[in-house]
Amino acid sequence: MSRPRTPPLPPGERDAALTPLLATGWAMAEGRDAIRKSYRFRTFSEAFGWMTRVALHAERIDHHPEWTNVWNRVEVTLITHDCDGLSALDIRLATAMDALAGP
């Protein structure tokens, strides 16, 4: 049995959901209906520890990031492939990523 399709963010909710994220460094991804952000940590271990905490959260909500890690930097893109665009899951995961990264 397949998972139900995730709906895209409705236009009325989209701006309200994106505004606080854009204020914290998220940006629209070029050429895609997705958001992206670069996180920097003091060390590779801190970056990897953060990725582990995010991975556990992503599993709980069944929504997974596109990301790469090079030493202390993690590049993240969030998109919901079900709807080929942004959904409430992307907003939820982006908000959790920021919270897990700390101030």
C-alpha cells in the first residue's frame, strides 16, 4: 500500500510559513520549489552530531532532507517529492533543524 500524496502548501499559508524561515537564513532554491540553507559548525563532530539528531527527527515525521556534509558545513535542500514542491513537512523539518542547531 502506498503512502498518500502530500499536498503542497496552500498559497495563503505559504507566505506565513516561509517568512520566519527566510529570516533565519533559509532561501528559495534556484530553479525548484524548494528551500535551502547552509549550516556551519565548529567541528566535523558537531556537524555530524547535528545531522544524526535531524535524521532521527526526519524518520519520526517520515520526511527526509537532501543534504551534503563537508567537514563542518552541511548544505540542506528541502522539498516534498510527492508534490514536487514545498509542503507543511518541509516547514516542520526546517523549523526543527534550526532548533536543533541552536542559537
